[in-house]
Amino acid sequence: MTNARLYTLLQQAKQNEDEALELIFSQFEKKIEAELRQTPYEYRDDLRQELYVKILEAVEKYSIDEVPNFEQFIEEKKGKG
């Protein structure tokens, strides 16, 4: 998954495009499955639902407007260096 692809999907999901949200979920499926393997079987369905809710909340809270463009990013890094 590239950051540019995830950013594009976030933009689309913020515009209530269900397919984009489904693609975001699928991008994290391997990580979710890895976490579920570490969880007792009887709790896996509940945990899966919670993880999907957390992803959904992150998408809803993510502010695309606050992501710096390349020049702003470089200037910010210069200021910290």
C-alpha cells in the first residue's frame, strides 16, 4: 500500500464513497488477521468488529486539510533540524 493510494482512498472515503472505505479496510486486513491470531478464538469476532470501528473512526477524524504539502513539510523539517 502506498501512502499516495491511502491518501486518495481517505479523500474518497471522506466524501462518503463506500467502495473507498472497503478498500481501506482491505488494506489493513493482513494486520487485522495477524492481531486476531494472537487473540483467543472466542474473542476474535468482537475484536475484528472493534478494529473496523477504530479504522472507521480514524477515517472520520482524519483532517485532510491539515496534511502539509511538500513545501510545508520540508519547511517544518528544517525548523526541527
